[in-house]
Amino acid sequence: MHKIFVCHHPPLTHRKEYLDNFFSSRNIEVEWVEKFSPEEITEDYDQIVGVKDLVINPNVPGVQQNQYTLYENAGRKVTIPELSLYLKHQYCFEKQIENGYDLIVILEDDIMLPNNFEEYLDVCRSEFINHDPKLDCLMLGSCFGFRSPYVRENRLIHYGSNQLTRCTHAMMFSLDAAKTIVKNLYPVNWPIDFKLNEIIIKENMKVAWTEPALQQSSHLNLDKSFIQP
């Protein structure tokens, strides 16, 4: 059983309109995650992030590709918008665990989807489930020119050591991965992308990347369809 979540900031109505039309025209069921608006969480910031009594070192670089080890007390104070997105992702993982979904896909509302998204996702899902070794996470999205150095012909997903997140606008997770992530989410000492990277390193999680990858709104031709890199 699998589930698609879409993290959405309600004031950005044009984003939901585009995606809602896309999903409706293809009878794709999704759950919109619209809770945890900045207005709702501002007053409870210290209680939510759990860093009131934690001394963190803001001089440590962010948890990016090949640039980080597990520094003690590393992090920074997240912004209210960052915390809003963080809580949306946490909700998705908790719902996966609560409902026992074998796989979930988390999309953010700035994603742009190819015409053959269903076929693309089916191939990714099949390769993910049948991969040896067993995978925890699949980064369906990419940005800033990140490309897997482990690309193999006639495959959509590519696994190798030291792969972390590639932005958070399109990701797939196993149920075991969700359980591992949820137990490591607090305190909130990074935005969700860096926090996931920190957890991946700490727990030695296996992360694959797709090629070609799904892009954010400013990077993708809407008429494009793809399966093979």
C-alpha cells in the first residue's frame, strides 16, 4: 500500500490549482497537507522545536553533500516558514507509520510533473521495492544540477554511497525509513532538508536518486514526458 502527500502553503492558490487539475485529470488520489501555517505555530515556537535549553553551534556548515560529519550541538535556529514545512513533513511520516503504508511519496507544492507521471512513478516504485540492497529513501526530485554519479543504463533509480537529499520537493520513503526518521526528528536544529541529511548520516540510511529527476516549477517544461535518462 502506498500514499501520495502534497505539502501545500494555502495562500499560494495558483500552485494548488495547477496540481489539483493535474491529479484530478488523471484520477490520482493525494492527501493535501495544509496544516501548521506560520500563524498557527509562531506562539509555540520554543516548545515545538525543543531547543530552548539546547546550546547549538551555528558556525557548523549545513548538512550538504560530502561536507558534514556528526558535529556535536550543530545547527541553527529555523525560521517560522521552515518550521511550518518541517511539521508538514513530520505529519507525512507519522501518517505513514499510523496507517502502515509500505511506501509514501512526499511532494511539495512547487513541483512540476511530467505528462507520464503515473508511469514514471510506477517504474520508480518497482525499482525501489526490488532494489538490492534494500533502500530507505528515493530522491525523486533534484535541483542545483545535482546528478547521481552512480547512473546505470536502463534504470531510473541509482544507488551509491554518500547520497543524501536533493531538495525536498519530491521524495519516496519506506515504512522502516519513516520509523527511523521520526525517532530522530527532535530537537529541530536544522530545516527539514538538512535534518534529513543528518539523520541519513547518523543512521547509515540507503538513499537512491532518480535520473531523470522531477524539478521545481522554474526548471521543467510542462509538456515533457520521460522515463529513461
